[in-house]
Amino acid sequence: MSTDKTRTNTNTFTRRDFVRLAGGAAAILGVPATARPAIAQGDDVIRVGFIGSRSGPLGVFGEGDPFLVDKFNANMADGVQVGDKRYGIQLILGDTQSDPVRASQVAKDMINSDHVDMMLTSATPENVNPVADACEAAGVPCLSTTAPWESFYFGRGAKPGQPSPFKWTYHFCFGVGNFATLYADQWSLVETNRKVGVLLPNDADGNAIRGLLLPELEKAGFTIVDPGPYENGTADFSTQINAFKQEGCEIFNTFPFPPDFPVFWRQAAQKGFAQQAKIVQMAKAGLFAAELEAMGALGFGLHAGAYWHKDFPFTSSSTGLTCNEIAAGYEASVKKQWNQQVGANASLLDAAIAGLATSDNPKDKAALAAALSTLKAETAVGLVDFTSGPVPNCATTGLVGVQWVKAAQGPWEFDLPIVSNADHAAVPLTGKMTPYVLQG
């Protein structure tokens, strides 16, 4: 049986172009050797869809997936034990091409044509929400990560204080509370006037942050300067930059579509705001070394949060690798510096295997959904615990504060020390936070 359903095309992530085209495959099978003889019967093989952005503007989020699938297949070659029965695992990969409409269609195709028993998806609401909605409508258990849990839960129609409308879809990730804890700590490590200029797009992430995080930051004693939502792909940020300069903002915080940040920050340097800011805190953007490399000297000293890091003291059960081994293996395989998403996607595979193993019958969708609802598992990002909320169908994971600095040694231009761990105390600090200083 062929393990490749379609052709795969790969381009590189260059300094001049964030938009990475990585993989055009609608589905790629990763089937352990021991599972192949059983595929014809089907009852002994669990079919797991794994959907994400592997091309388009968000394609970098899926860059480590081929490496993870290889490690997963090798480590899980004997399948998973569920009760007194052992099952093979068949991963079926789908590419959303960074398009929410396509994400929904890919999910529906997997449900109707590939007859998946379980769905996995990750990396921003543009992927997670449409895939989860398709699974909810079809009655297919779905597990997801790497989008603020509020974007997943409230962004899909759940209402505060009301019962969850979701039966089949489950999500673990950081949320607004994690950012509030992280920022209150990280922003106290550099002396500022506590005035925060925020740049938030008109999308699921931006709207959730505006409605939920900004009030928490104000309660923590920060003054918020918000020029209002902007559309993804905006080419001129003069209005926002002028507002931040006029208000004297010394802290800047943004949750942009990743290609938009370099556009903004170059303009901020040209117009004098980069010289004024002491803390430049990115989220959603600033996750990948190539983004910083593309900005040259403007990238040194930028601040961010990390939902996974090579120095996390955890092990991925699905791949058999420590976090440091995941990073090193990724770099050896992809020939690029490790990134946060490779560890986050490893944690998704970890949680999926734990959910399958604790279900009464992984081929029974209701039984598998029930197992996900009470899942408590150690993963590459730490403990994932659906028994502790914050709402039904969701579990939270921690964030650490990091800073992009010039590497003192090694093959890479940037290093990323951990400078704040108030939201993830199990993770050790590896550096000291310093103010942003425009280079050159």
C-alpha cells in the first residue's frame, strides 16, 4: 500500500519572504509497518487525521511535522495498547494552505472519505476552529492546540456561564489568563512608564485579546493605548505608530498575522517609535528564528512568550524524545533552528495517544470523546489536564517569557533565553531580560 497519497512540494523560508510554501499534499499517510497488514480489516487500526498549515502564510507552523511523523511512526511502530487489545496507528496529514475555508473542506474530506476515528489540528484559530466545527457537526472526536482557548471556545459560539455546546471537540492551550500572568511579571523586569501600545488585528485572536486581556492588563496597573482593530495585510501603520509615539508608550504588544509584524516594525524604526520602546512583546508573530533573521538588526532584543521551548524539562511520550532531543532532531532534519511549534505538535500527538489508550474503545467515537473529556496526561509542553477546566472541553498550558538575542556561539544567529517563568514555574530560567535597544 502506498504511503503517499499526493505529491509534496517544498520551498524554503527566506529572509525576504515570510510566506513559506511547505507541502502541497492534501493528505500524506504515515503508517507504521506493523499496522499495514491490518489496514484491510480496519478494526485493528486507528485512523487519525492530522490537519494544519503546511503551506501559505502560516506554513511555517507545520514545518516540523514530517520530522515528528517519522519519529512518531518509529516510536509507535507497535501501536497503542487499549485494555487487552493492541491497535496500529495510521496518521493522515492534511494541509489547510493557511485558508480557513480549505481547513473545513479538508476536515470534511477526511471524515467522509478517509473515515478517520479521531482528528488532530493545531496552530492558530484559522486552522483550529473550522476543523473543530466540521468535526463537531459530524460527530468525530477532535483534539487541538496552539490557539488561545478563548478563541476556540467563545470564538465558536460558547457563552460564558452557559453549558458547553460542544460534545466532540477538545482543546488545550494557553489563554488570556496565562498572558496576563506572564506579562505582569515579564514587563516588571524592565523599568518603564507602564504605557502599553497595542496592535491587534480584526480577527479571532485580536478580538479575544482586546475583549479579555486588555482589561486584565489595566487591572494590573498598565495604561493601554489601543488605536483600534486593523485588517490583516495592512501595508501602512502610520496611524498606529503616531498614536503610540504621541502617548509616549514604552511597552508595545501585538498579536498580528506573522507577515504583518516586520512591515510594522520597519515603519516603527523609520518613524522613531522603535527608539522609544523599551519592551517589544510579540505573540503569534516572533515564534520563528527566520522571522527575526529577516529583520536583521531590528530583531535583536525583541520579547515574546513561548508555549514550548527546547529547555522545557519534559518528555514526549509519542516520539520518545526529550524536549532538547526534539529541538536537536528538528535542526538535524530540517536544517533550520528549532521552533516552538515542533514541540507543541509533539504534545498534541502525546495527548492523542494518551486519550486513545484511556478510552474503552478507540474505534467507538463516543467512548473516545468521553476519554478526551477527562484526559490528564504528561506531554512535551507539560501537564494537559481536562479535569481542571477552565471551561468544559478546554485545558490550559503555561507560557514562559523569552527574548531574542544575538547568539554568543553556535550555528544560529539568534538565541532565545527564558527570562520569565511566573506562568510556568516548572521551567527554569536561562537568561535575564533586558530592554529593547535598536541596533545600528
